[in-house]
Amino acid sequence: MVKIAVYDVREDEKAKLKQLEAQLGVELHLTTEGFRPDTVEFAKGCSGASFLGQNDIGEEVLIKCKELGVMHLSTRTVGFNHVDVKLAKELGFRVSNAGYPPYGVAEFTLMLMLMVLRSYKPALWRQQVNDYSLAGLQGRELRNMTVGVIGTGKIGSAVVEMLHGFRCRILANSAVENDVVRQYAEYVDLETIYKECDIISIHVPLTEESRHMINHDTIAKMKDGVILINTARGELMDIHALTEGIESRKIGALAMDVFENEHAIYHQDLKNDIIKNREMAYLRQFPNVVLTQHIAFYTNANVESMVQCGIESLVAFANGETYACEL
Ligand code: COI
């Protein structure tokens, strides 16, 4: 029987895991622990390990896995910047990621755009103290905006399709272009995105090339008052450049579901802790900055799909088969 170690298990994943265990006839060993050098031993006797995105899967974990014969790895996340896939493959591992539908993240992206356009954060603050005044809350309409979408993979393309319903002008930039996006948006170079867009939303994977692609220089090229949206990875944007952009009002609003160095913070209950991320604490106070705790992915449909991809791919690998999400 195929045995799989499942790390980082949340309560809301358990029902689907149980269902798959019965359906696929596999043995799942569940733990809430992360997949780290000190927890690899838990996977002893298993052919594969499934995990989320909080820990870096680098040389130390890989070597320990290899020693234990745990040669199949699956991250239940779409992003795989936390896994050294190149080294893993060199060492003979088979690796997969999750291929959940893009709509949950795309809808959340649209929600963030609308929240900042309609000053929802200060409106909510006011309502909670019985301040029902209008001053300062006048919004703007998406239909009058030029929106730039950087990266038109599955999520970026879904964002473009949804934006089309709002009748705004859409510009797109992507390493790989596609015909669905071409129906609704014009592909342009990044310089044009920076120069012409009122809102810029980023949907590229985090790589060495894309790290800090939004920085002092690129922000300087943008329109005054530009709105920046990030539901991809915090490290795509240089946090110091963002902070200065907000302080100088070059950036009119910022909404981010992700944050540089969020790993020890997001998805944890830290009410009684000392959180060491000064940039986050500082940026969070501004009325035109909306920060959410990496929840854009978190829908019932996505969780089902993440768990399914994670387990099915490891079963396929154990049976010597191929799987669509193999990296
Ligand atoms: C992903 O799937 O890549 C995500 O961003 C969500 C994950 C961190 C749980």
C-alpha cells in the first residue's frame, strides 16, 4: 500500500484527506508540523511527502529525504518558490505543485481593487465608531481606469476576464501571451504598463529575476497616485520602495495579500507574541493600505483541489505514472 506523509495539515483539510485515503486506498500519515530538517523522520517508510509553503525545502531536507527513501514531494500550493526544484530533480526526486482553479485568487484580487477604490478600510473604521460622515470617502469607478495585469498565467488571465466585466481598459504583460487575454486586453511592454496604468496587479511567479521587480526605479516610472495590488508573493515588491511610495503619495493605494518574510507570521495566531516585522506594522496603519493575511487562495474549492493534487500526484508517482502538476 502506498504510504504518504502529509505535513502542515489544517483541520479544514482533514475531511478531504480522509475521503482520498479511502478512495485511493492509500495510507496517509498526518501531522500539523511543517516539513523541516527536524521533522523529515516523520516520513520514514513513506514514498512521498506533501506539505504547504511555510518552510524552505532545500538541500538539508532533500538529503534527509533521500537517506530515508522519501523520493516524491508535493507542495499543496501553486507557488513553489520555497522548493529547490532544480536540486531536487538533480537528486532524483519527482516533485509536483497544486493546480487549483484561479477564480478564488482572481476574485479576491478584484475585491482588493474595489476596496481601495472605494476607501473601504477607512469607511469600516468610521462605521465601527458611529462616524457616518462622507468626507474623504469619495470613491472612483473601475470602469474609468486603465488596469495593468503583469503575468497572464491562469490567475492573471482570470483577473483579465473578470475585469472585462467592469468595462475598464486592460493592458497586460506576460512572458507567455494567450488568446483569451487578447480578447479583452492589449499586450504591451512593461514600460507601457508602468506609464499608462492607474492600477497595476501582479501575477508572476517569484524567481530570482522577478524578485523586487517592483522597486524604486519601476515605481518612479508609474503614474502619480498609482494603485498597486499583490496577491502573488510579497518578495515581488521591494517593501522599502512601497513604504516610501506611500509616504510620498506617489502610490495612491496599496493592497497586498502577501508580505515579504510573512512565513513566520501569516496563518499563525500571534495575539500574544512580539511580531518582528516593522515594515508590516508601519504600513498597516495607513488608510490607503489594505493588508490581508494570505487568504486569497482560501476557498472551499481551492482547499479541496490543493489536497487532491497533493495526494493524487504522490500516488501517481508511487505507481510510476505521470501527473499533470509535475514540475
Ligand atoms: C499558493 O498556492 O501558492 C498560495 O499562495 C497559497 C499557499 C501559501 C497556501
